[in-house]
Amino acid sequence: MIALLLVLLLVLLLAGAGFAIKILWWVTIAVLVIWLVGFVARPSGGGGHWYRW
């Protein structure tokens, strides 16, 4: 019974890690798209960036 619970726990952990990694990929893609849009849509005057760093 304990072995069955350990296997179930392992499956849940692996499923959770896979879900978290998938979410991180989507967040990374979203940030990259926002950065590219900001790079393309720079203000025409002054040649500055749309963000202030």
C-alpha cells in the first residue's frame, strides 16, 4: 500500500513539474513577443527605446 502511494505521489510530482515547465515556456514566449514588438515599435524621434532602463 505504501509503495502504491509513493508511485502515485511520484506521478503527481512529475505531472506538476511538466505543467510548470509548460507554463514557463508560454511566459518566456510572451515576454519575447512583447520585447520584439517594443523593439519594432520604437518612437520615431530621438531613437530611444519604449522602455526606460
